Amino acid sequence: MAKITVNDSCIGCGACTAVAPDVFELGDEGLAVVIGEDNTDGAKEAAESCPVEAIEVE
């Protein structure tokens, strides 16, 4: 299984939640948090759409 993380570069734009809502949500601070790691393809697509490259999929 892939490890999905959001680094400190996140600006809370919400692109990842639009692309992969089963993997990401915006937390209490308005920044992306990982809520599921089953959709690796969605996470990779979200990483590609992130304007600040805050998502890492290993």
C-alpha cells in the first residue's frame, strides 16, 4: 500500500478534495489531511493537481 502524506506547503486550496474526496478532506485549520489510503490512483492524480506540490505518494 502506498503512503500518502501532505507536507507543510499545503495552502488549503481544496484541489485534492475535488479530485480524491475519499483520500483527502480539509481539516479544522483549512489544510488538507489524509482520510484514506485505498485510492492510490486518486492520490497520485491529486498530487499532480496540487499547485504547491504538497502531496507525496510513496
